[in-house]
Amino acid sequence: MKFDAVLPPMHLKDVPTVASAAEEMGFDALWTTETQHDGFLPHALIAEHTKKMKMGTAVAISFARSPGDIAYTAWDLAAQSEGRFILGLGTQVKGHITKRFGMPWPDSVVGKLREQIGAIRALWRTWQTGEKLNFNGDYYKLRLMLPFFNPGKIEHPEIPIYIAGVNTGLARLAGEVCDGFHAHPFNSPRYLREVLNPAIAEGAAKSRRERADISVSLSAFVATSPEEANFARMQLAFYASTPSYRRVMSHHGWEEAAEQLTAHAAKKDWAEMPMLITDEMLEEFVTYADSPARLTSALKKRYEGLVDRLTVYTPFVPGEKDVFWQEMLGGF
């Protein structure tokens, strides 16, 4: 199991310091999110200021971009990082795509993302091999690639693609056509074991692959203090209020609580929501220990055989909790 780090939301000028410190600390990879800042831009700096550590988006919002936009950016970052870049894509939910990014929401989420991945790889093949660009789908039709717009071959053209998801449709798609799957932080070992990993394996079987051929990455909620547990409770309440994530709560028999959380979120009653996350729910979703050493053991026991790459929900900030990170990395 690889142990990775998450870059905190920050301005680009601060990225080199964090990237260098993360590699020196010993993390296997550094992931960027896309909340307050662009998910791709930091990787040009991460690649420049590190030598061995992998890097990737967890995630870049795919439906906010065209396949060409994603393909060009990932191609440049793969070249810049000498093959260390991982392209992680996530669809986001309808409200954000239509109201925050101003882009259309598809009739089929899985269908559009499948096509988007195929279109991206078609562009990469054209650039690397000279193969004529001819991708025809319901959402994308790509037929034009003139030499003036062709970036040409790179040394490491096999760019891994991970996709993120909460439900089985995207998990099956990951198993069928992707190199990895970003499991959402709103997750539990039981849901991974009983729902997501079987779906990934089902998709893999369609492509005559094994579950082990797909790397599953998880950002896990952890707590080593009551304050951290309370923070996790607030985040879980936010995630559980999202209708498209309802299946996670339903799988545990907590659909009524999820409906109540959705109703509170619609009224912006944010203060009321954490109280609906019970201690039983917290125990299911959060790994708790009173020291980093015990936390490492608890995480390994909890997720061994379920995930291949693990981060914790807390972003890595040099100079903050350095002893915590060193002890965690020592355990992995």
C-alpha cells in the first residue's frame, strides 16, 4: 500500500516549497484537488521541484473541460515530469457543472466519461504514432489534427488515467477502461468491500483484466483528537447531504438520516447537520487512534486488500505536524 499526500489549496508561488518537502518526507505521490484553484497548474511546479515522487490530479473536473483541453495539458505534464504524472478525472455533480462551470450535463454520466477518456487517448495515439485522428462518439467527434497543432512524441506517452466515483457505474468503468479509481473520501471499508471493489472487478473482467490491474486510491478520514473527530463529523454531514452520494448511507441503513441532511442543506441549516452524524456513523467512516503509530496500524488493518494507495484527508503542510507525518510514513 502506497502512502501519498494531498496538496492543500494554495497559490502557485507556494507550491515548490510543499512539493520539495513532500518528496523529502518520503511520500509516494502528491495529489492536487480542484476546489479553490486549478488542479493542473501546480503540477508544472511539482515536476520542476521533485525528481522521483509521482503526482496527479485527485481530481480535475472532466465535464468542465473538452477532451482536447485535457489531452494537451496531461501530455505536457507527462513530458515535464518524465512520466510521473497521473491524470485523475472526476465528473462532479450536475449543479456544479451547470451552475458553477456553465457547462451542459450529459444524459449519461458513464457514457460521456467513457467517450471523453477514449477521445483523450485517441489524441495521444495520434501525437505519438502519427495515426490519423478519427474518433466518433455521441458526445465527441474528433477528426482534425494538423501538424501545426500536433505537439509530437514524448518519452513517456503511457499516461495513467484514474477516475473518481461513489457509485457502481463509474467503478465498473474504471475497471473496464482505466488504470486506477479514486474512491471518494465519503466511504467505508464495508462499502469498498461489498460495493465498489466488486464493481471494479466486474468492469475489469469485461476487458479480460483482474481487479489487481486497477489501482484503487482512497483519501481516508482520520482523527487523533476530539477536535479532529468533530471536523470529520462536519465533513461527513456535508457529503452525506449530497443526493448522488445517497447509496453509501443507504448501504448502511442510514437513508433516513441522509434525507434529513439533504433537507437541512437545502435550507442552508449547516449548524444542524453535524448533529445527525451519530457516533456509530463516525466509527464507520473515520479511523480513530490516539497516536500516529497506532493510527498507521489501524489504517493498514482497516484498508489492507481494499485499496492500493492511501492518503489521509488532512493536507500536507511543511512545518505542521511533521512528527505526525514522519511516524505515519515510517509505518508504511
